[in-house]
Amino acid sequence: MSAVTGKAWVFGDEINSDVMAPGIYFKESVEVMASHCLEAVDPDFASNVQPGDIVVAGRAFGVGSAREQAALSFAHMKVGAILAKSYARIFYRNMLNFGVPALVFPEADEISAKDEVTVDAIAGTVENKTTGKSYSVSPIPEHLMEMISMGGLMPYLKKKIDAGELKTGAMPK
């Protein structure tokens, strides 16, 4: 599961994690919180994004407080991938931990809203099917894509522990 095709949702620079997961909804369910994702920037996003759609953004995507609920919202909505010029460091890691491929994509300005985009995170390719342009990006290593395809870090670790591939307990001295 490295390739995904979806409609592009395009955002600008420095989209703050506070607008991805507004603090007022933290005590609500993930469904309620996700339904307000990015509403301050695009009121139509959360109610219209479809599983597999691609989020395209400028630089410093996910800047702000390091709230994991922002990544959880994208995972809950089953966003297929995020392409951004750059990411806030903790937000980037949270995206992978919650099972959403996040790739650095310097050409983000060449994607328009509603373009049909295919992202192959392992091959490191992005294809804009609307314009016919293809791009190369740094791929996500296969071992991380395995984790992502299992739904993120926690489901990955659970499977490894259940299979006896990882031992739990005290650290050796």
C-alpha cells in the first residue's frame, strides 16, 4: 500500500496545528474533533474530504503546539497522504505515528485544489493526473511504510509483540 490517488486539498504556509485540532474540542470524541479540522482555514474541508484525498501545503505545515490530535484528525478522516514544502518536526513524526504518509514536496505550488494526484510514498513519486506532470520526492522507507500501512506506531508495535517479534518488560542492565 504505497500508492494512493485522491483529490488535492491545497493550503498555504504555516498552517498551525491549533486549526487542525481546535482546543475547544479536545474533550469531545475524535469524530467531533476531526469534523472541525481546518475549519478556520477552509470550512468545507472536514465535511467534504474523502478517504484517500491528498493534502498539499506550503512550508512549516503543522507549526504551533505539538498536539497529536492534529495528526489523529487526518488519520481519522483517512487522508491518503500529505505533501508539504516542509513540516513542523513533531507534527511530521505524529503523522507517521498515526499512519498517514507525509512527504516533503518542494513543488507544492504546482498542485491546484481539486487536481487528481497519485502519491507513491515508497517509490517517491507524485503524479498530478490533472496536468500530467510527475515529480520525484524523497521516499518513505519500506519499514516505515509497513508501520504506516498497519495504522501507525501503536498498531505496528502491538502486532510485533503479539507475533513474538518484540519482547516487553524491563530494560536490560
